[in-house]
Amino acid sequence: MKSKLLYVCAAGSLVLSALIGGCIVTSADNIMDTNIVMTIDSPVMRLNGEDVNIDENGTSPIIANGRTLVPIRAIAEALGGSVEWNNAERTITITKEDKTI
């Protein structure tokens, strides 16, 4: 069976501007281009042509109920952002420079 790939193409911003053909495209700012490729059910992602573990827990992208779920922390951190989890409110905050989502 052929692997299903999820391509995350980024140009340095954490503000997601479009979802086009399985490729998350972000708005460009002053950071060099970043290319992230994730494979469904694989704990390894390709970051700028290099294989790296998504995280130390073996997290991988999955398809659940017809939706593709990706590890947003790995994507945000690969783009130079930081992720905070608020357990009390069960929310995440992604920050990069002066942008917060």
C-alpha cells in the first residue's frame, strides 16, 4: 500500500493563510522557507530534506473520522515558534515573535 503523505509548505509565519491540496501554506515574512513533509502513521517527518523524529513520544499524523490530524507542536516549533498548553482551559497558544494564535 502506498503511504499517504501530508506536505506542509511554509514560508516562516505561524498565521495559516490557506489550505490548498493538502499543503498548508503560510504567509511569507522575513524568515527563510521551511519545508515539512509528514507521513500518516509515521513518527518521522522530513524537515528541509532531513528525517527527524516528530517528538520523543512517537507522535504521528493520523486520519480520524475522515479528517487529517497533525502534531501542531512539531510544525510550530519547526517554523521557529513556541507552543504552550493550558490544561485548565484545555487550550494551546502558539507564539512566534509578535504573532499569537
